[in-house]
Amino acid sequence: MVSRSITLFVLAAGLEIGGAWLVWQGVREHRGWWWVGAGIVALGLYGFVATLQPDAHFGRVLAAYGGVFVAGSLAWGVLVDGYRPDRFDVLGVLVCLTGVAMIMYAPRG
């Protein structure tokens, strides 16, 4: 169950961050409306993937996803834009991912 949830979080982050990046490229970098359209499709798919989480609580899933989004955004910056995170970026990501683990995967009675 946890591995499925993590996989869905990673897929959702890829779609949301990738979709926003495509819109950014289309508008800010003047690459054209096809890029914007592809971004809109990716963002729509993100919304769908988020509903596939095994946990039924919307607020919990979206709160935890926020931490995944932070980590994914920095990873995207490193892999795609050549961003070099500093120790505070890395520490912030670790704090966020700790929050994700507590929110989503803590044992509840």
C-alpha cells in the first residue's frame, strides 16, 4: 500500500511540475501554444492521478502531496534546469518528506 502511494505521489508530481513547466516554456519562453496545451493536459492528468491515492481523505492526501511537490520541484530544477540546491534546500526537502511520512504513513488506531 505504501509503495503504491509513493508511486502515485511521484507520478502526480511529475505531471504537475512538468505541466507547469510546459506552460512556462510555452508562454515565458515563447515556444508556442502547443507547449501550453500539453501542459494543460498534464495538469489535468495530475488532478486525476491524485484521486487514485489509497487514502480516502482529500485533505490528508493534498497536505502530504505538498511536501512531495517541494521535493519534486527541487529535483526538477536540478535535472532539467541545472539548479544547484544548497544545504538549506536539501534540509527543507528532508523536513517536507518527513512531514509527508508522518501525515500519510504514521500508524493510526
